[in-house]
Amino acid sequence: MGLGKVNRKELTLIADVLPMQYDLVIKRTLREAQGMLWANLPPASNLPDAQAVKSLRALVRTPQVHQALKRGNDTALCFALRAVNRILSDEGQPNTTINRLWDVLDEPELNRALGQNSRMILGQKKPPAR
């Protein structure tokens, strides 16, 4: 095999690895988005809702996340991140956006898929956005 040529076996290996990389990006992004929402709850309330939404938009609009959404496997996690991206693309009121994000990011099924417990299950209820 000459330089610059990739054999079929190597190509298959590359094709198998890339979707797994995208799945990791999706999982990490969802966990970070959840963390941003939970960190914004009282009594901490580190950011006003508008700033939290702005930070979440910056998170999901990175080139890596865009690529993962475009080329990743169609898993439940990918669909959840697409829903988050769609919610954040709307230019509604920040408190409405936060409430809609809670509907997606605090689903027990999503938390199970991410391998973590729902905070709702642990007794920490989310309040309505300000």
C-alpha cells in the first residue's frame, strides 16, 4: 500500500470511531447544559436567566456540537440535544426558554441515559424560572 492510501479496513475503523466521538460530545454537552440549569437555581442563582440562556446558546453553538448533531448517531441523547438546540434557537423570553429547557433536560429517561439520577427523584424540585 502506497503513501496517502487508506485501505478498506482502516476506513471502516475510522467510520466506527467518529460516531462514538460524536456521542461523547453529545453526552458531555447535555451534562454541561444540565449543570448550568441546576447551578442557576436558588439559593445559588449565579446568573440571571438571560445570561444563563446566553451561556447555554454558546455551549450548543460550538462547531464540535454542531458537527456532532449533524453526524452523530440518532440516539435518544442526540434527539434531546437537538431539542435543546431548537429551544435555544427561539428568541423568546429567557424565563420561558429556561422552563422549556427544564422540560427536556430533567426528564428521568434522559438522566438514566446519561447514567445519573434525576434531581427531582432526589427531592430537589426545580422552581419556576424568574
